[in-house]
Amino acid sequence: MKTKNFLIPDGIEYYMPLEAEKFEQLKYKILGIYKKYKYKYVIPPIFDNLDNLLNLKSKDLDNETIIINNNETGSNIGIRADITPQISKIDYQSLKANDSSRFSYMGDIMRPSSKIFERKNPYQIGAEYFGKLDKKVDIEIIKLMINIISLSKEKKIIVELGDLSFINNLLSSLDISYQNKLQLIDLINLKSKTEIKEFFSKYNLASKKLIFLLELLDLSGDIKILKELKSVIKKFKMDNLSKLNDLSFISNAIHKFKNSSEVHIDLCELHGFEYQTSIIYSVYLPNLRHEIARGGRYDAYVLTDGTTRTATGFSLDLKDILNLSIGKKDNYV
């Protein structure tokens, strides 16, 4: 070695003996939670064929995937930015009839374009359910997720629930380009009412749809807000009341699950991956500056009969759980 300087790239971490041991202990506890909920554990590789990494039709995820040349074959392979596509491929390969399946996982991923205070090498853990979805499945996997997050020893867990169906249906009804839809999504995420009004005016979009969107933006909060949301859905004659009832059922079940779980509702929170479809959720802890977990429903792939294999799942960074559990404060907490 030419120098004793121990330089570590920004966004990358080492764990020394005591922390490394606690990290492995957490993994063992999580394996026990997976087993309790009957989610089969798999270990996909961090390097994989692009076909196994880019199969969810998500541009934001595809852009995060590192592509490198395989000198042995002359083709390209990738370093994963998310394990979910690999789990989807595992389900596709192991599918028998149209049975449901449950998979869980842990492993390193790479996020090269991570922003400040975000890791470039999270240790992703999560679970995925494939098959027919209903509100009981969503409750099951959210409870699994909360049990894992509880290992952080945090006393308060905030689960923010939403459903992309409402905004997706609105976006589909607007006569605008794909790029303009992305622009509008950014404005919705920013809750920028003035700019949203200017956007609707610029493209001569229906004022009734603008009013509906503005009312949705105003309605976020605890479970009590669901009553007001139902009134808005009825007033604008939107065909989404059953989805709102499902969201209400899920919210109440999670709220009763553990005393530490606090539930918020927001139908205009669109920070999920592009491949997600309807029910989504993010989880926040008071001592973490970003969400600790994210998940929701998505379309995994198309079956041979032309139907879609639906799924739901979540993921989080185990390094956040470790640092919170041992009281470590670093750039990412």
C-alpha cells in the first residue's frame, strides 16, 4: 500500500467489527420476520443480465442501473439499482398456474445519482407478493414492513398511505404529451397550486378537472380526512369510491396494529417509482430526514394469456435501521 490514508467515496460506508456484528444480528432477526409471514427468502446477485434488471418498464429505475460491458461475451450486464425487477423475474420463472407467491430478499444495490444525504450503496431489504391483490394482502405486507422497522427501536412510526389511481385517472383524461404529464406530476409533488393553475391555463385544460385536483391537494392528513375525500369523490362523480373504501379499511387496520403506528392519507404524493400503480405507501420516522421505507402495488409482467401479473411490495435500507438502533448519527440520518 502506497499510503495509510483511508479515503472512502462519498455516499459509501464501511462497518467495523462491532457495527458489522450488529448488522448481521439485524439480518438474522429479519429472516425470522420473513419466516413468520411465510415469505420465501432468495438471494439474487448484484450483477445481472439487463433483461433481469430492466423488466418493469420504469425509466427512472432504468436510468439508475449501471451498465457495464461483459468482456467475455461482448454484451452488456448491469449493476442493480433495485432488487424488485429480479424478484419479478424469479416469480415469472417459478410461476405455476396463476398461484400467489411470496418472496423476500436482502442485498447491496447501487444508486450512482444519489443526492446529498443519500447513500450510493444502500443495503436493500424487502418483500414482494405476486398474485391476486386485495386489501388484506396490503395489510399483511405493511404489517411485515412495520415489524422490520420496529427493529430501529423508534417509538413512533408514521405510515403515509395513498392511491395513485386518482391522479393516474386524471392524467389519462388530459390531452397532453408524456413530457407534459411528467411536468404536471412534479408540480403536484411540489403542491404548487399557482403553477398548476398556470399549467391548466396554458394547455387549455378543463377547469372542472383543475378544481378537482386543487381540492385533492388540500385534503391530506390523518384518517379523519377520508370522510372529506369521499365527499369530493362523490361531488365530482369520480368512479373511485371503492378504492377509497379499501384505503379506509387498510388505514384503520394499520392504525390499530401497533400503538407506535400513525397513519396519514395523501392522494397527491407521487414520489414512488414509475412502475407503481394504485395503493402506495411511504414510512417516516422522527429521527430520519427522509422516508425509511417505500412500497405499493405494481404490474409485474404480462402472462402468456395476455393478463397482467399484479404484485405489491416494499423496500428499505437496512443501514438506516442499524444506525437508528445503535444511536449512530451520520450524514444519512
